[in-house]
Amino acid sequence: MNSMKKQTLCVLAAMICAAQQANANHPDSVYIATYANSPKAGLHVAYSSDNSRWIGIGDNYDFVKSDFGAWGSQKQMFAPSVLKHDGVWYAVWGVNTDKRQFATTKSSDLWLWKPQDYPYMDVPEVLEPVLSREGDEFVVMFKTADGSVYKTVSRDFSHWSKAAKIDNADYISQKQSISVGGARVEADVNRVPWQFVNSLITNVDAAAQRYARECERMTDDASRFAKVNDIKAFLKPDANNSKAISNNLIGIFFEDINYAADGGLYAELIQNRDFEYSEGDNRREKWNAKTSWTLEGDGTEWSIVTDNPLHANNSHNSLLKTEKVGARLVNSGFDGIVVKKGEKYDLSIFFRSKDAHKVRVSLREGDKTLASTVVSLKSGAQWKQYGAVLVPSASAEKAVLAIEPMQKGELQLDFVSLFPQNTFKNRKNGMRADIAQILADMKPRFVRFPGGCASHGNGIENIYHWKHSVGKPWERKGDFNIWNYHQSRGLGFFEYFQFCEDIGAEPLPVLSAGVPCQNSSRGGRDGKNDGQQGGLSMDEMKDYLQELLDLIEWANGDAKKSKLAAMRAEAGHPKPFNLKYLGIGNEDLISDVFVERYNYLCREIRKAHPEITVVGTVGPFWEGSDYEEGWKIAKQEKLDIVDEHYYNQPGWYLNNHNFYDKYDRNGTKVYLGEWASKGNKLENALVEALHLTNVERNADVVVMSSYAPLLAKEGHTQWNPDLIYFNNSEVKPTANYYVQALFGQNSGDEYIPADVDLRFKTDRSNRVSRSDVMRRIGTSVVRDSKTGDVFVKLVNCLPEDVTLTVDLNDIIKVETIKSGKNKTLGASNYYLDADYTVLTGNIAEGNQKPTSGTAKVNSESDDFSLEYTMPKYSFTVIKLVKRK
Ligand code: AHR
């Protein structure tokens, strides 16, 4: 939990308790027990004044949960052993029945725990670890399945000795059997001051209250706001006190999740074009080199071979042996191939054939041939690329591509590609125009790629290496995707950078810190060293650092002087890409293994390239141990920016207005790299708009933000909700999308503070003082210093319309001075119109689209104001465009 928040809650709750309990007859000290009652739960705590009757704190509250391994199958805590030493609570536990690791963590208050580590033991498995002290060392004794007992020791609770076999009789556990809430558990028992237990009770109660607030939903508003109506709001922007804010606030985070790349943004129409799919891509569906291909008809034998590969990174290809003409190899694309009548499609296939051969390649739907070409193969031992342009005679939703040998004999084929010529900006190997366009329409200031979890990967072998994604498409190294499918990497770093340039956004590559995802289900090099503990060794880290330095060189180097930069030029971009940001790590567990690698990379990259802003990471939540430790490192290392992530319920956003107002204005900045409110209803879109008004107010600290995930193909979603859904022929932006787009399209680099004054219309002297009502109104006024345009953003999360007056006098006055005029000329001389765009509707539904209109500007007697009614449940942007 965020320590500041925790402190505030604790102080509040402690004051209440102190008042109620000042004279209560509590013992000075009590017994405290730590235990677990099921592997999927966490560490529980109970207390007792007599070591006999035990009272659990919270309703089975998890004081710490295991963070080991993949969600679902792992994250288990077996037999925790807790030791109190020198005022610190040290804990170890078993992480599974077949793992060679145990978990370690510590805490000074049993509340905030150090991010966990998982020391690796060279034994078949680690079971029932027991923690004790011997002299100045920590000792962990554990069992293996065959009944043997081992011991490992550590002075610092971080570096552990090699496991040594010991006598079974030496394995001693101090655990006591106690009964809590009717269940018998094995617990470690200590004695602590009553105040210690009291503060835990207070913390758990505060967490429960906070959780209750986070459950606030707009569907309950009828009763919550029954007496709230007839509200008038006054907004008084104070242009004299504007502050500079980031002009990079709204960006996008592209990750290959939900088929966002292959079958999505990447315009390639052939699935498994290189026959490189394998079972590891999707074990449930048993994908293989033939996935998405079928052989129709008789007379031809089809096999997958690996001899004479087209490229070392593309080792599988298809061998067709034809005895009798008539069969064809058919690719069904990604749920079928969509083609449009009269449009041009670039076909490319590599063939290798001893004898000259003729092959017919056609686009078909059912029995209908939509386009067809005959490829004449030359004889020879080498692979040759053949191309043609196919122009369908009719449009189709579910076409297939058929490759049909026209004579007897053998041929090999590989890398079958069909690309619409109509890609975004007509780029070769480019992006699907409609999806790319809707992203461009958001006017994102940056694009983060390639992940997310796809960056740090599922296990060490799956870490994303940018070099595997550049070069000729058939030379790239595909891999399984952590989201359970295949990544061809046809959409690679060159394409990402090119796209950024095409839409005027900064590229923000985010790459692994040398460790895989902490939720990895796969092991390290020996297959048993799961999660981050199976990260790259520090020896390997030298090469990995070089790989990241090479990326900077590739992106920014002089093509005449540098080989890497020359690769970029050869791919089609002689000028540097002007990379400014590089992210290291993705919401990682801030374990010892991670910290060693992360600090090494951040320090070395910043040393070698002070011109690059390194973006660090602070865990997956807005509070808790990774957040605290991540921020500690950010401050120690004076990092420029760190990446925060949170996916919270709408109620969190309704109740956390001031989340960033508490942040240090002069320290490390924030990139809110992944966030969303768990839904695609208007309610979600509105709380996101509300949050963005709060973020925009703090955009001197929060310098970048991106909603996540961005894209999802219908029928292939691993994560819901997403910002934009699509299928093969349609793109479907959500209400959440329009919020992001309206912020992106109406951004400024100056924030004009503006107090909102809420009054009851019928009695204007009566100020609305209910904080839950006030929290439901969000406003933000920003100015674009280049154009002088001013944008007023208004969020009304109340079930009532709210009439609003915006006092424009200060804005006009300051604009007059900035324009060098010596008298006030009136609103109409500065702002021709006040067009607004509004998103509103039924909060329980989604898919609303914004509508627009014009608000009234009053400019009588040099008194300038704007009148507008904020519809109930709405987000509005009013644009004051400066007369040019
Ligand atoms: O946005 C989806 C996933 O959420 C990202 O890959 C990961 O970083 C986070 O857990």
C-alpha cells in the first residue's frame, strides 16, 4: 500500500481508536501468530492474550501473498515460516511441490513487505522450508520429496549458500498448532506489544474502508444522489498562474496482445506464411507448421521439411510432390482473407525447384476464383522470390489463397505473402490502413512498443530481442507470444519507428531489464528456475546491454559511419529516427535479481547516452511493495521518468482525485504507461475522463500516459476491456477510445488552474459541500502556447445536468497581453467560436460516439464568459480557437 495513503488512513483510524480505547484494559503485550491455511491464500495473522484463544486479524486477510510464477497455476504459499529478528520479520515459504526455489521476504511491520526473492537450490525440489538463526546467520532447512533434508545459510538474507545435506534429525520446526476461527493451523508464535497488533487491526480496517470506496459505482447513484439536483457550477480559470505541462501527455501503448499485430495492425493476409508455427505457440490447439494451411484434392503429397532452409531463422518450408495435377495448398488467412474488388494485392512466394515448373496461385471464395496468376518457376538449387499483383474481380470476406502445382514433380515453397497495396501511407510491409488511421486520429504524442508482457516474455528464451524484428521479413526470428499465439515479427522495430514518424509521435521502445516476466510459467535455462530468478546471468548482461546500446545506434546513428545505422538506411530510412526515450523493464517484481540488472542497464545506458531519457518501472500497481521499492530506486538513481501501471475499478478513479497532487514536483516524473478502469461502458469512459482531468492538472509530474491494452481482434481477445476492437473488415472504437482521442486532439502545454465552485441554482448563496458530489465534477483548462487555443475539459459524473459558467476574463486579459495589444478587444477577437464535443448517454451501455455543437460566449461590457450545460453523465471538450 502507498505509504502516504496508509499513513493518512492509519492516522485517521488511530485517532478514532485512541478516542474509543484510551481507557480500555489491553495487555501491554500479546501473542501473535503467522500462518497460512491454504496455498492459494497468503500469510494470515492472529493474536491472543493467553496463547490459547486466537483471534484472526481481518477476515483471513492476506498480509503477504506469494508472487512466484504464473497466475492461475502458481502464486502459491506452502508452509510459511516466519522469524522475528532484531525487530524485523523474515519469512520464507515453499512455492510449489516441484520447484527448486523457496520464497523470501521481510517486513518491519508485517504490513509492507519487501518484494519477494526466490533463491535457487541445486536440488530436485524445495519443500517445507523452515527459517531459524544460528550465530550471525539465517538458516533455512528444507526437505525434498525423497525425505532428505538440506540446509542453506545466509548472512544478509539475500545471498544463500549451496544447499548441503544434513541429518533428518536436525530438521526442527518451532511451529505451534493453534486454532483460529475453528480451523487448526501450524503457526509461528511471537510476542509483541499490544500497540503493534492494534496498528495491524487499524490498517486492515482502513484497507476494508478503502476497498468499499473503490466499489462505488454509478449504477447506485439514484439513491446516493437522491437529494442532489439543480446544481450550477462556476469555473474561474486563472490564466495569470498557468504552469507548463507536458506536451506529450497522451500516447498509445501498442502490444502484440489480442492479435494486435499478426492478423491485426500488420497488414499481412497470410497466416503462418513461413510454416514456422509450432506447438509452443498454442499448446491447447496444438499449433504446428501446417496450421492455417490445408491440402485440398488428390495427387499431391505435402510435407514440412527443414532441409535447405530459406534462412536460418526460417527453418521450415513446404515440400509438394505431385503425381497427378489437381491438388492445391490453401491458406485461410486470419479467419479468412478479406479482399476488395479492384484493389491491388502484392503476392510474393519463395520457390525452390530442381526442374522448371508452373504453379497457379489464386484468390478464391468457395468455388469462385477472384484473382489468379501463373508463376513460372526456373529450375535451380537456390530459393527464388516470385511476385505478382492480384486484383480481385469481386469483394470477399472469407477468401483463401490457393497454390496449385500445374505439372508433375517436386517443389519447395516458403514465405507466402499477400499484402494489400493500400496500407497506411502505402508503406511496403506496412500496416492495415483503417486500424493505423484510427490510432493516428488520436494524435498520440508517442507510441510505446512492443509490450507489456510481450517485452519481457514468458521465460528467458522469450525475452523480446529487437534485432530479431528487423531485416528482410523472411530473415526475422518469430517466436511464441506470451499471450498464447505466434509473433511473426513482420511488424518489427523498423515498422514501429516508421509508424511513429508517419503520425508525428515519439517512439518509446520498452524492453526487458534482462529478466523475464515474474509471472512466467516457463523456467530459466534449466527449465526449473522460474520467473525472474531465471534471468540472464550477469555475464550475459554485457551482451544484452550492448543489444540496447545497438538499438540507440541503429535508430540514431549516422548511416555513413555506422554499420547498424546503415542497416536502418538499407531498410529505407537513411535519416536518423531521433529516438529520445528508452524504457527498461515492465512492471517487474523489484526482486534482488531484477534490481541488479535494472540498475546496471539504466546506469550504463545513461552514461553512454545522456541524451536518451531512460524510463524505469515501479511495479504493476499504484501501491504496495514493488511500487514503494521501485520509487525508492527511482529516487536513489535520480531516474528521469518511471512507468506506473494500474487497472482499477471505476470507484478507485472516483475516489482518488488527488493521487498525483501529492507527488514531488521536482523529482522523477511519471509515465502512466498502462491504465484502464476495467470496462467499456460509458461509466468507465467517464471515470477515465475524470482521471485524465486530474492527470492533466498534474501534467508537470505525469508527463506521458497510455491506456492499455490498445487493440483487440474479436474472437481472439486474451484481455478485456480494450480500447479498440476490430475484425477483418471493421474497426470499432469504444467510448473509452473517444475519451483518449479527445484528450489527444485537444492538448496544451500550459495548464490554467481553475477553481470550480458548485452552488445550488435555487439558492446561490448555498455552496455544495458534499465531497462525493464535488469529486464527480472534473475540469481541466489547458492552452496551446503555439496557437493560443484554449481547451476546456468538463466531466460530469453526476446523474443530473449541471449548468456552467466559465469566467473567461483572465484568459482574454492574458491573451491580450501576450498578443502585445494594449486594450481588451473582446472574446470574439480572440476566440471566434466555442465549439464543443460531448460524449454522453446511458452509463450502463458502451459504444457511444461524441456529438458536437457550439457553446454561448458572452462578451458584454468587457465581461467575458461562456455558458454551457454539462449533461448528466458526460464528458465535454470546449475548444476556444484563437483568431489567426
Ligand atoms: O496490458 C496488458 C498487460 O497488462 C501488459 O502486457 C502487462 O504489462 C500488464 O500486466
